[in-house]
Amino acid sequence: MRLQVLYTPIPSKYVDNYGSIVDLVANSTGISTWSKDSIPDKDQETNVMLGLRTLSNLFDNKEGRDILRREASKVIRIDIIIKFLLYVY
């Protein structure tokens, strides 16, 4: 998905019953299911890294930037969770 976002604006326009591309990335990384007492395993770390790369690739096209601007609070929330987990880890 991260490469599709980089090379075409189509995934940026993704919306379904679960939300936008930002929601899809946040949910597919599994970050919302981590407890504050758990230590992420290698798979979880890899999923988050790929999810963040997907979000960063959204900056490469106008549609992606528009979505990130519109959903900045969700992206910031993801960033806060990751910083917390890295601090605890």
C-alpha cells in the first residue's frame, strides 16, 4: 500500500465505512490494540514503520496532502501513541 500511495493518488481517496486512508493505516498497523504495558514485538514494530512510511508517502501528491491536512488530528494522535510506546519501550 505504501508504494501505491507514493505513485498514484487513488489510495489517497480511499473511504469506506471504517473511515479514510489514515484510519485504514492506523487500524492495519494494530497500534490501537497495544496496551501501554506491552512491549512491541518485531512484527508490530515493522507494521508501524510501514504504516508511518505510508502516511509519509501521502505527502507526495496533492490528494494525499489534502487528506493529511483534513485529518491532521488523527495523524497527530498516531504520532503521540508511537512516541509514548517508544518512550516506554
